[in-house]
Amino acid sequence: MSTWRGRLIAVGLAAGLIGYTAATHWAMVTGRAVTLGPVLALAPVIAGLLWLAVRSPRSGWAKLAVIATGLLLAALCARRAAPSLSFLYPVPSVVVYGGLLWLFGRTLAPGREAFVTALARRVHGTLPDEITAYTRQVTWAWCLFFAGMGTASLLLFVLAPLETWSLFVNVLALPLMVLMFVVEYAYRLLRYRGYSHVSLLTAVRAFHKFGRGAASPGRGS
């Protein structure tokens, strides 16, 4: 039952994400960004703050932020989302990529174990030195990827038509992330042929559990 429940939750989250990105892109390309853009931009921010408010024992500031943002969203709806607030459009992508960059990047500090190294250790246990070094390099690669995606989102928003920015953020971003994951996995299979690799699905599940904060990366390495 718990397995099926987990799968249903995963499917629901995936459907919600796809629906949100599709609705946002539709609003941009059909010219409805003026009335829907700021509302759609604020929605994931509110959801993230609400999740933080629920999960964190010290979340007074987050609850206040949720209330304030909710009031702003209501005001936007009442005023039909003024075009002057279009600067809110890239907020979700910047928050997501900035958060992921922080999550991975903070583990690269001296004396800390890199995020991907800690993830691999959860799956395999003891790691050879060469795998430890490689997984640290992969953590760096993901940091560069997140920084590049966030920067590209901002540059496209400022320099390109709104529809082009929306295509990148709402349609191409997730496939690019999946492509990054698959390319790294394929490269690892070819480079370390003699090493026992877990399946791609197992790696995704391990990342999901690790990302939920079951334990923070350890010291060392």
C-alpha cells in the first residue's frame, strides 16, 4: 500500500508540474501573460514557502512570508495582474536553480563530503578513491549546470521575446535536466566499466530520498 501511495504521489506531483508549466507557457504564447503571468509566477513560490512553513519547527518568518505573498497574489487577482509586475515571471526558475546550486555547492566546501559522493555512498557503501574523486567532480558539474540554467533564464528574460524565454523555462528546462542526468550516467558506465553500477531508476530513487533530507551530507572526503 505504501509503495502504491508513493507512486500515486509521484504521479500526482509530475502531473501537477507538467500542468503548471504547460499553463504558464500557454499564457505566455497566447498573450495572456498580462492577466495570468504574475499569478502563475507567484504560485510555486507560495507553495514552496508553505511547505517550508509546515516542515520547519522555526518557521515564523516563512509563515509571515506566505501570508504576505498570498495577500499580494490576491491583490494581483483583484487588479487583473498589472503588467508592471512582469518582473515576477522569472522568480520561480531563479529560486529553484539558486536553491539547487546552494544545496549542491555548500557540500563542496573544504572538509565536507560532496553531495553526489554522499548520495553514491548511500547506495554503494564504501567507495573507491577514484569514484570519490569522480563524484565530487560530478557535483561541480551539477553546480555549473544549475548556475548556467539560472543565468540563461535571466538573460533570455531580459534580452529575448517573452515567448522564447517561456519556451526555455517551461518546456526545455526539465528535458535538459534529464538529459544532463542521462549523459552523466552513460559516461560513468563507459568510464568505469569494471565498477558495479546501480540502475538509473535506483539512482533517481536514492536522489529523491536524499533530497528529502533524510540525512545531511557528512564530513570528510
